Amino acid sequence: MSRLVVGPFNRVEGDLEVRLTFDGYTVSEAHVVSPMFRGFETILLDRAPEDALAIAPRICGICSVSQSVAAATALAKMAHVIPPMNGQFSTQLTLACENLSDHLTHFYLFFMPDFTNAVYENKPWHEELHKRFRIPDGTSRLKAMEARAKFLHVTGIIAGKWPHTLAIQPGGTTLELDQGARIRLMRAIEGYRNFLERDCLGLPLEAFSEINSIDALRDELNTKAPSSDLALLLKVFDDLDLWSAGPGADQFISFGAYPINGEKTLRQGVWDAGEIKPVDTGAIIEDISHAKYPSMPTSPAESHSDADPEKADAYSWCKAPRYKGRTAEVGAYARQLIDGAPLIKELHSRTGSSVAGRILARWVETARIVPLMEIWAHSLQRNENYLSEYAPIEQGEGIGLVEAARGALGHWMRVENGLISNYQIIAPTTWNFSPRDANGVAGPLETALVGAKKLEGEKSPVSVQHIVRSFDPCMVCTAH
Amino acid sequence: MSQTQTFYDMIRRQGVTRRSFAKFCGLTAASLGLAPAYAQQISHALETRPRTPVVWMHGLECTCCTESFIRSAHPLVKDVVLSMLSLDYDDTIMAAAGHQAEEILQETLENHHGEYILAVEGNPPLNEDGMYCIDGGRPFVEKLQEMAEGAKAIIAWGSCASWGCVQAAKPNPTNATPIDRVIRGKPIIKVPGCPPIPEVMTAVVTYILTFDRLPELDRQGRPKMFYSQRIHDKCYRRPHFDAGQFVEQWDDENARKGYCLYKMGCRGPTTYNACSTIRWNEGVSFPIQSGHNCIGCSEDNFWDAGPFYERLQNINAFGVEANADKIGAATAGIVGGSIALHAALSAVKRARKSPAEDTKQKETENA
Ligand code: SF4
Ligand code: SF4
């Protein structure tokens, strides 16, 4: 038996440490440590309710729009305000833009560079991957960065600035887009479609979304786009068998994404061993047995975030969210599985969630959402409002549930006497990277790492890195 | 890591052509507000000086500075600057992980002692002996001080490293502290903003690496070339301010007409930053252009300067178009100094509020 600490973990958002116990060369136990705490939920107390729109997004520089939308949704519930259609479209456009650019960043900047690692030097695909994905100047990487900057014009046009946008409000968005802005918006989305279809996926988005099995995907790519980044990726997945690496939980949650007129574009639900059930927010608790907090109520509507850095047996600043007492995996894979994307459903029936599945799900999602963004942009009406005013919020309780790039995000907010009296946030990576709970049950990543193998002499096993990064962790959100 | 390499070698090795390099030098001169002749000087410096390593560290933060930086405007500028940095140590985007990363850090500390630039994103929390931010098994503050000791100069990225930012907001649960309070005896340049504008970040780095010195700083340690003007000074809505034309509600007719956001709580008149000139997302827009007031995210203490959405229901002398002359004259005096403006503002507020509210207001102002 031997131990290994991997950390600080690079190419993830924020700080992460993973403690591994090995039986020979195989991981037998993993502890995931979130080593950073800021106390946002305490900071938010006693402030004007809308100030959450300026403070909460600053939890995270990469999913700040998701945080904005969650805060705005919670506020809108309390204010009983419904944004006008234009405001709804522009909010969803901004959020989709952030989510999809996160998928891109994750793939090109964080996940793929691992395959340029020297341990893979003798692999037949290594040279090509090294050329495309090496840091800092891999050819695909540079193209992707440029595509990303152009695509982010969508947030620029609607919301002024990214990250830490201010334009998303409970009643809609602050800017009325003129004709020129709408045209530029459509151009930015179209530009992104071109990048995806030409370089990244190599297939028309609609055709890619309809593919319903991994075998069919292989055929399509072999015949139509053998040199796309995706085609290359499949070769690597097959060669390293990443289809079975890093298996996930048997429970998945999606809060449902991109609501238009009260209807979620991607379905909300809980996948419980093959069955899809409605989400019951009352069944969500945060266990703190191994998190550095003093004992407190477990319901996010009641709990708080006073810290206890010296707590015995606690090893992470991440609380342990549980749904009906069990762990759950969240993210693009969960969203696409629950929404019934054909490729992910077929994959799930064969392998369950895995490193390869999580990565593929992000591209399936991208291919399905970009065409919707085009529709939303076309639906913006001239001379109609983007925002509805509402009366000041004196008191109330509101839950803002959204899907961030990395999965289910919830803000639980209470206002009394015109000031915030409680605020709790459960972020996607809080679910995925949770520590053990009172029953000693490990979190999803802790479980997924068991069975990973290290090579002779490896100090930061590359297999572990693939698994960790497949979740696209956002550590700055995880503990906040 | 070869030690005798020049920046030019590095840039060329990464596939940037001679022509692009020349263009880059021109663009840089322009972005720094220098005469075209300086392009020559920049090019000469990059061709002859050995490259300076840059170490980029993260404390308590949200990584928005990195996000901003890697999206810098001109693709050429971004490529060149990224290749110049080579990011000897950056845990968000670098290739090495874990132990390897620590080794690179140690190597830089030993082999380039006194030569490297330390760029810091985020800040150290000091409560509980730094336990709120543990990096590689020890408090971030220790690692920061150790790396600072061997640095030639230090860049404080963003409002976190410069001022403390939101994690230092009341009650500052972890005692998040700006870096200049834990580092002594080293030149520190502050590049505040939450996050800073990408083009400002690249220009500052380029300046330091090219000329091997910090640009001229103001009294608060910010580069004068980007922080010497208020958002208000160059705001495209300024004519509406001067004419007394204000948005009163998010969805009113005046909002549609793009009037001034002063009454919606705009902090532009007291905020020093380059948003209204350089703008965001490759010059596409900036918060005020998106119809939202400036919240002053590059100013010290902006995080406790809320409520951000308090509206100035009515400004006595302002707000009536017919009175434009009078207002123009009044504002000309007011915007001369932020202190005068504040005074004028609170006078207005006081006039509009009941005495009880006034006391509350004062308490928050003094707190
Ligand atoms: S108050 Fe704000 S919106 Fe109005 S002119 Fe000044 S900076 Fe621009
Ligand atoms: S306009 Fe003001 S709030 Fe907005 S980014 Fe610039 S300084 Fe920050």
C-alpha cells in the first residue's frame, strides 16, 4: 500500500488536491480536497437583495453568468416578475454562450493537453496530438482560442463585459439590441458554427446531433471527417479505453436548462438507475461530516457557512450534497442523458458514464444548442422590451435553479426587511467532488478514481488526470 | 528552459513570422500610447534582451483575471504575449501538474533569482494562519512571500491582489488581504478591475518585459496610461449627462434612447479605468454600453459601496431637459473632483429623504 498526493492540480479552475491510496499500481481509495474558502454566503448577508447580482457572480470567473442567472432567478421568484420574451431570449443566449465556451476551453486548454504528455510518446497518435494540442501553441488550440474570443462577442453584445456581467437582471436584460447588434449577434453564432463544423467536429451540427450510436459516429467520421479533432479524439478513446475509465454514480441530476416561457429546453429530472423522475428540491441536503464547518441544518434553505478550519475528520471545504441520501453526478452528461440525446443514451446503456462519455456529451450538447441560439437570436423582436420593472423585494424566499456548464447550480435565498437574511449556493462541482458523508460514502469523483492505474515512476498519474479533468471541475465554485 | 534565449527567439520558434513580429511591435507601441517610432525600440529590445521569466500564482480568487487575459483582443498580440510568458508557472493553463509544477517553481526561484516577474492573481487570507487557502500543502501566503522574495518586480492582477475585492467584503470572513500588505521592499504594480481589461493586461506585461521596468505609476501604484481617467470622462453617454437626460427606470423610454445612467447608481464619475475607451470583448462593448451602470469594480472598496441599485429618484437641479444650460454649468463644476461630486450627491440624497432614512444613510456611509 502506498500513498500519493496530487496537487496543486493544474489546468482546472482554482485549487484542487487529490489524495490517493494505492494497492500496488491501482488506486484503492481517493480523497478529494477543496483547499480554498472565501465565505461568500456570509458576505452576502445583510445586503440589499439585488446586490447579489454584483457579488455572487464573482464567486467564479468562468461560470459567472450562471451565477448571475441563478441569483436573478431567485430574485425574480421573490419579486414575482417574469422577463419579457426578448429578455428571456437574451438571457438564455448569454448563458448558452458562456456554457458552450466553457466546453470549448475545457476541451482545448485543459483536457486535451494531457495526451501530449511524454508517457504517450510511443503511441501512433502522439505526434499528431502533440502538434494540435501542445501548450502554448498547438494548432487546434490556437484556432479554438480565436473561435472562442469571437463567439464570446455574444456576451459582449448583450451584456457588455465577460466575465462578471451585470446586464442580467430579475426582470430581463438591460440592453435593447438595435438592428446592428442583432446582426452582429447572428454573425458571432454563425462564426462559431463554422468553426465547429469545419475544424472541431467536422460534421454539420444537425447531422451530428442525430447520430444515435458510437459505431455510427465512428463510421460518419471515418467517411466524412477523418482529420477533425473529434475523429482524432475517438482514436485515443479507443486506444486507451477511456470508455470504461472513471465510472460515475448511478444517479444523475439535471435542473433543466434554458427555460423559455416557463418551459425548459433541456428537460429537468433525476436519472435513477434508468428511470427519470421529477426533481424534488426538498430531497437535497448538504452533509458536513467531513467538511470544515460546524454542525448546522442540512437543508440549503436553512444552513449557513460559518467555518471550522480545525474540525477533526474534516478534509475539504466542499460540503457533501446528497439527493435522497445518495450521491449524484451532474454535468453535460447528466443533462444530455436526462434529455434523451440519442448518442449519450446509447453510450450509457453500454458503458455508463465515463471519461469518454463526459467529453463526448459536451460536444453533443454544443451541437444541439448552437442551432437553438440561432433561433433565439432570430426571435428577438424590434421595439419590444427586454426588461420588466418590479416593486422592491421586502421579504420572501426564492430558489434559483440553473444548469451551468458543469451541471446543476442552485441558489437558495431568503430576504427579510429588505435585506438578505440567508444565502446558500450548491455548485455543480460541489456535487461531483464532494467529500465523504456521515455514512462514509465517497463522493462521485472519489468513487470514479478507484481502480485507476499508475505507471512505473509516475508522480501525477496521467490516468488520474484524465478522470479528474473529465468532470471539468470548477474548484472556485465548489467551495465559495 | 534555456537562459540565454531572447524573447524574439521564443516568439519566432512558436511560428510567428518576422512580418507579424514587426506588426506586433507597432500594435504594442500604439496600445501603450507611444509614438510609432517606439516600435523600433520595442523590436530592438525584444531581439536583444534575454527573456525574463514570468511566474503566475493564484491565491484566493475566482480566476477571472486569467479568463480575461487569455481572451485578449488582437489574436496576434495574444499569441505573442502568451509565447513571451511561456507561463513558467501557472496552474490554470500550464502543462505540468503537481510535483512537476512545484519543481518548475523552485527551479525559477533558484536559477532566476532576482530576475523573474511575479504575477499574482487573487490574494492571501490571513485568518487562522492562512488555512483558508492551502496551496501545495502550505498556506498560500508563505508561498507568495517566498516567491516574492526572489522576484524583480510584482504585478498585482485585478482587484483581488490590488485591493482585496469581494472576498474581503464585510465581514471579510477569511481576512483576505491585498498583496502589498504582505510583501515588502519590492516594486508592485497594481492592475485593478474585476477582472482587468484584457488589453490592459497584455499591454502592461509587454511594457515591463520590453523595457525592463515598470511603466509610470500613480500614487496608488496603478499604471497611469490606463488608470488616469474616469469612466465618466470618456463615456459616450456623457452628452446626456451634461444635458440632464437620465434613465430613471431600466425599461423606460430614456433607457431606450441611451441616456445617462447616473440616476441608476452609475459609479462612472468616481471610477478610474479604461472601459469607456478600450471597451471589452475585443472592443465590442462595456457595461454602460450594455445599459447597466458602472459599479466601479476597479476601485478600492467597491464591494462594500453598495447598494448598487439604489436610485437617485430625483436630482434637484438635474433631470429637466429645459434646464440643460443650468445643469451643464452645474455638472462642469461637480465632475471636477470626485469629492465634490460625492458631496453634491449626498446633499441631493439628503434633500430627498426623511430624517430617519438620512441617519441610516449616514451610518452606511461611515461604516
Ligand atoms: S454617469 Fe455613468 S453613464 Fe452617465 S456619463 Fe457618467 S459614466 Fe456615463
Ligand atoms: S465600467 Fe466600471 S464596473 Fe464596469 S468593468 Fe469598467 S470599472 Fe468595472
